[in-house]
Amino acid sequence: MHQSLFQDAKGVNITGDFNIDNSRTNYFSPDSPRARALELLLKHTTKEATHESKTYSYAPTCHPSTRSIIKVDMIDFIKESQKTFLGLAWLSGPAGAGKSCIQRSIVEECLAQDILAGSFFFGSDFGRDNADGFVATIAHQLCNGAPRFQEALLRKISFDPSVFEKSLIVQVQHLVYGPLEIVYKNREWTEPRVIIVDGLDECRDSAQRLQVIHLLRTLTQHPTFPFCVIVSSRPEFDILAAFAEEPYRSITRKFLLYNYDSDEDLMAYLVEEFARIRRAHPVLDKNWPTQQVLETLVRMASGQFIFVSTVIRYIENCLGPPDLLLDQVLKVVSARKAPQNAPGNPFAELDTLYTQILKLNVNPSFSKHTRAILHAIPEIWRVVETNSLLTTSGDLELGPSTWMLDVFFRDHSDPLCAFEIVRPSPCAKRRHGDSAHGIYLLLPQKYGGLPEDEAAKWGSLPK
């Protein structure tokens, strides 16, 4: 049995930093340079962007019966990365295809195998819609894997506290490369590990997005960086163009969702979800829905998980018997006619489904209020855009406040639960408009806008 280091000691007074090696615990005074460095590091991290955040804990992962092939391929990439010297991978697919669910599933698998080094989930909410805290957040997570990395990192910050005000390139040099050199010499990381970066397209600044891609390339090519990186995004033009050019094209493993047949995954999801609904509604026929109906829904989805998940939410939200609600979906979406000479819309069926949900005449006053909200959304974003332009230049803050938007979008009841309206933040204008339901909301012609009398009463917000 080990005796206490300070057993029977009296009048002990300790100042400054000190380490107790036999307990592998670092103790330091709250006023020490290391404590101040750690406080500064935490101040510049984006806590909500990691897999340990509250936001992440509420987010869904892949349905257990889906995406098995691509998940196996991605795990194999991680484990083989040190042998193949291919350290960067790009997961790409359109909105609603399930990229974030896949990435979260990979995170959970890597946590189970103890091969996750860190993560960063970009998002539309304030703080996650930019890369300002990207390097600091990754560096802070790397501290968990090697004690010497933390010690070296805090020394770097103590030496130059202004490092967080410098470019991302400089931050990587000081907060990652420098500490890694010490860790690399001691070989503290021996197993293959991965850093997951999700939703790069959610970063509002295209220049910053390209800078992150450059950082990831330089990191995975650096001799002391022992990790691989998997980054996911929609195929936005700037990101697509970057990965199509050298040197990225030859050093990046690409996981393109259109190369993976999703129909089987969609079918598996529907089969299990309808089985769950039947258990909750014993009066339903045990053969409901038929195989033909399931195949129709898969065909309507066109590879988009957001379509089938919206169908499930719609028919299980107690607005009516599930079988009748499903019949409504099939009837309305099947009857959709594409406008002549109109460009292809990958979300046409989803738009039709949203419109059907909004046309539910559950409560006339509710329906009128909902349409008024939808009518106002494009106008609100014009004000928000002006607000963001003015506040970045240091002028007075104009436009709707966070409180105003919170009140405006409060108390949606059942019909919109299926529609899954996202309450926007003032800093999320671009991303909200780019999502599948965001595009729908910003185009009143999709849901029919307001009746003329209501439109005249509500009018338009000042432009």
C-alpha cells in the first residue's frame, strides 16, 4: 500500500506548478501560468462543436440496419491509414442524404474502439458556423490522448497568449505542430486514430472553408501528425473544386454517397419504423404497408433519408390513423406534376410532402398563423442579412433580436413537428436557406404563400 506523499506533514505551503508523477495527475495553482494558459485555451474553443457537447448528445446517428457498407469502408480507412500513408478522406453527398448521421456513427464506433482523437461538427448555429475556434478545439481534445502534449501546448500558450488572434495557419504551427514534435519523439500515440470534421459547408465563409481544407492537407502530410482525418460536406462548388485539383486529388480518399446504393438502407429503415408504428397501433393490419408501398416510398425518396424520415414523423404524430395519413402521402406525392421546362429539383417530392403537411386543416386559425409565419420568413432573412453586414462593420445592431426570433417561432404544435421547422439564429441565415426545408421556407411559391387578403394585411417587412 502506497503511503501519502504528505503523510503526517504539517505547515506545507506550495506555490506555482508542481507535478506528482506517481499519480499521473498534474496539480497547479489557479494563478499559475499554466492555469491561465488553460483558461485561455478553453475560452477560444468551440465546445458545442465536439462530440462531447449537449448539441451532439441530441443528434441522431444512423439507423442500426443502415449504412453498414460505407461505415465498414470508413473504419477500414482509419485503421489502414498509417500503412497506406493516405491520411485525408472526404465524405460527400447532397443535403438530406445522411452525412452527419454517418459521421456521428463513425464517432461512436471509434469511441468504442478507443481510436478517436477529436472531432469538430460545423453547424448553422452561432459559433459553429465559422472556423475561428477550429484549431483550438482540436488542440484541446488532443490533450486527452497524451499528457506531454498538454504540457507542451500550455507552455506554447503561456509564451504567446496572443496566438489565438493570429491566422489559423499560425495557430496550427504553435498549438499542434510544436506540441506534437515532443509527443512524436516519445511515441505516445501508437494506435491509428482519427479526427472527424463534419459539415464543412456549414462554415459561412468560403475562404475559411478552403483554409480548413488546406490545414487538413498540411496536417495529414506532416511527419509528426499521427492521425487521419475524415471531413464531410455537401458538394459545394468551392469544396468540390478544391478536392478535384492537385495535390488533394491524389492524396484524398473519397467516399461519395452516390457510389453507395441507398435503396436497401431506405427499405430497411422503413420496414423497422413501420413495424414500430404497428406495435404502437395494434389495430393496424400486420401486413401494412404492402411491399409495393414500401418500394414506392423508396423510389420517391430518390436516395434522400430526409424524405422517408419526414414520412414517418408525419404519419406517427397522432393527427389521424397512420394508414390514412400514409395514403394521403402516396396520393399527393404521386399526383405531383413537374412544371414544364422547369429545371430538375431533387427535393420535388419532399416539397410536395411539406406542402401536404402545411395544408392540414387541423385548426383554421393555426393554419392561418402558420402561413403568416412562412410568408414572413424571407423578409426576416433580408433584415438579418442587413444586420450581419452592419454588425461586422461595428455599427449599431439592427434587425430581429434572438429574443424576437425565439418568440416568433415558439409554440409550433403537431403539424410542424413532422415538418421539423428549425428555429433560426440571426447568424444562421445562409445555412438555413441552404437546407432542404430551408430552401422550401425561403420560396413562398413552393407552399403557395398567403391568400391575397392575408398577404395584404401582413404586407412585407421593410427592405
